[in-house]
Amino acid sequence: VFNAETAELLSHHQVEIKQEFPREGWVEQDPKEILNSVYECVERTCEKMNELNIDIANIRAIGVTNQRETTVVWDKTTGEPLYNAIVWLDLRTQSTVERLLKRIPGKNKTFSKFKTGLPLSTYFSAVKLRWLLDNVEEIRRAVEDGRAMFGTVDSWLIWSLTGGTNGGIHCTDVTNASRTMLFNIHSLEWDPDLCKFFDIPMEILPNVRSSSEIYGLMVCFPVFESGALTGVPISGCLGDQHAALVGQMCFRDGQAKNTYGTGCFLLCNTGQKSVFSEHGLITTIAYKMGKDKPAFYALEGSVAIAGAVVRWLRDNLGIAKTSQEVEKLAAEVGTSYGCYFVPAFSGLYAPYWEPSARGIICGLTQFTNKNHIAFAALEAVCFQTREILDAMNKDCGIPLRQLQVDGGMTNNKILMQLQSDILCIPVVKPSMPETTALGAAMAAGAAEGVEVWSLNPGDLSAVTCERFEPQINPE
């Protein structure tokens, strides 16, 4: 919960969601668990507000932000998911992608680049949906009976929170739609030709709206039998990386931010024109702040594995009990001692788009220990960012003079210093790292009919920041 005047964080609550790995390369989440985590976070945050003597009746609007591309199909008559959510970095669709490529002249991965801004990859929702239609009998039947609804996580949440089977609103926003591979980023509509190519029935798709308008009103939570926010409009919706771009106030052409979450996502605002990359980046809709407002575009470099590499060291190798401990291990040595780590757990995204790549740790000697591997893992995040920044500089022609950063991993000071050293430019981190949530709140508060938040750059309060300057010789 943010204060609309000052953008100050008033209260928050978070819950870690379980990732399930049913098979090699598969990543799933339970849509009901995602929804219940939202209920729980709302309840707990409202309790904390009461403890702070802030009246929750002052909450004027709700924004939604989500991990993009993650695909959910549910039954509109029962409100139940028909399968687990297939998470964005899931690789089960590799064979689906290969099959689709055979139907394209010259197996051209970028055949739809000028319509969608995206290459054909396991990453985007259309191939995940195609896999579900091919492999899950229950979903196929629901589509035939006209009971199926498809959405990314934002759609599933908005539909459920606005009433579900009882009049829930089935919609998404332009930023999430632009990650499905079914959306034309110029006409801002679902593309019939792409739907035909992927053989996806258009009637299961959500309505596409702007990122800032009233979609519907919150209804009482059945789970908690409480209606803390009943009747409050849901009026903001942005995919997480776009929300962070807004939360970092990157409203001008050429402003960029990098978010360090599960993956790493560098977005650069290119204004009201879509720029197509020659160096392996993707073109995406940055935001559209109102029904009658223009769409803004961005170039994006997506890295699949950033924070997930720290989680992997913790959960799979057991070299640390907590993520913070990984930072401590790295700090103790201050060098990887020639050890390098390429965490291509889900193939490589930008700038390679190579789904068959796999992870590697090399340069090992008898001297190498877990500290060096921890350090190499942090360096890997920085090197991947360096690669997408180099591509961005080539595409934009104007090198970035500093990088604005956010996300959970930015609390790691060693990582931030390393990042500045490896990029040879300053790294600037806002003192409040929850910029993704802030961006969603800004979109919600600025919506027509709510209008408690001004997006006018002159009215935006200056954010206090921490700067990391490069300390190594570029050579």
C-alpha cells in the first residue's frame, strides 16, 4: 500500500509461492495457491494498516502486476483451473516450437517479429497454450463446450477478484497481451492470422484494455469471509517488468531500468514508436496509461536466470541455507578465482534465443570451493546483464550513461558493485526496492475515475537513491 501523494510505502505483506518441477525443464505453479496468496496478502496488509491506525477505507484503488507469459486456463462455469499454471521459464514446449518452425518458410524464428515484437520461443504464452490444447484432454473438452478461459496471471486474478463465476471480468492489459505472441502491437488487437497459425480459438482470449482504467470492483473474499476491500476498483494492470519501468519513472525516451528478480529484465523506453532490434532484443509495449492515451513501446533484454541461480545454490546444491548466506560466501573470497558459471537452466534468452543451451560451471581447480562458485553465480547475473546492455546500446545508438536497478537481488551490495564494475557505468538503486508494486499502484491511482495519483513528471517526488560507481580498470 502506497501513499498517492508521496509514493511512500505504507504497509506490505509477502508470501513465497511454491514452484513445482514435475519433470526435467517443467515449471508449474498452482493457480489456486497464487489466488490464495493474494487474499492472504490483502488481509494481512489491512491488519497491519489497522495496527498503524490508518483507515483502510482510504484505499482508493488496486493495481495488479504479475509474472508475464505464465499461462492459466480455467473453467468459467466452476471457476476452477483446468491445469497448473505453466510458468514463463518452462521448457516443455521445445518440441511444440520445433514443430511450428517446420511450418514457417526457412524455419525463420523471427517470422512474426514485426507484428508481435517477439521471436518464436518457448518463453511466450501462445506455445504454452498450444501445448495445453494438445496434451490436456480436460482443456480440449472445455474449449469444445465453450467453458474454457485463457489468461496470463493478471487475467486469472482480475476475473477471480471481480466475482469469478458470478460476473467476473475477463480482461488483460496491452503489456501482458504483448507477451502472448497472439497480439498485434501496432493495431493493439488480437491478431486473427496468428491465432490461426497457432490454432487458438479467439473466444477464449481476454478483452485487451489499457494499463490504467477501471476494470471492475473488488468483491468479498470467500476464503476469509471478509471484505476488507469490497467495492474498491481494480484500475491498474501491468506486467511486472513494465510496472517496474513505470515505478522507476522511466517515462522519457531512452530511460532504462533493469529488474533483478527470478530472471533479469532490462527495458528501455523508446517512446511512441516501436524499435525493432538487430541484436536479439525484443520489442514490447511499455504501457498505455488510459483508454484514450497512446501506447508507449520499449526494447527489452530478457535473461531467464538471475535470482533463480541463488535459489538453485540454496535448494539444489545446499551450499547455503538462505539467499543472504550466498552473498556472505561470495564476500569472503571477493573473487571467483577463474571460475565461471553460465546458468542456462532454461536455455538462453536474449540475445541468443537458444532453448537447447544448458548450464555450465567451468574453470574449476582443486582450489575452487563453494565460496568461488557463489561469487561466480553473482558474476553470471552481471555478465548476462552486460550482454543485453551491449545489445541495447547498439540498437539505440546512444550508450546508457547509468543503469537504474530494482528487484529483490539489489539488496545484495556485492552484486551491485560488481554490476557497476562489469558495465563500467554507475548503477543507481532507489532506497525503496518495491518498484514493481509501486508502478502498479501508480497505474491504478492515475486511472480515470480514481485520479488520486499524478503521472506528470513535475509532480513526481524525487526518489532517494544509492549509487554504485565502477571501481575497476576497464581493461
